[in-house]
Amino acid sequence: MIVKIVILFLVAMGVLAMFGKLRFPGQQKLASAKCPKCGRFRIGKGPCVCQKGRRK
């Protein structure tokens, strides 16, 4: 009985892993929202903080 539960759990995890690798619509847009230099997400249309320079 425990073996069946373990096997079903492993199969369910495998199915979830397959769905996790799929590319969903909008993933390209999300990837382009990151700064190519530092990898942070950019908010708005302006340049990233790493490219503006810091204010004191």
C-alpha cells in the first residue's frame, strides 16, 4: 500500500515537472522586463537603477 502511494506521488511530481517546463504566453515579455546588465526587474519604461547611477 505504501509503495503505491510513493509511486503515485513520484508520477504526480513528474507530471508537474513536465508542465513547469512548458512555455506559457507572456514569458518572453516577462524576460524582456529584466535588466540585461544586473538582472533586476525594471519597473516602468525608464532605465535601470544600475545604469542611472546612484544619488547621494
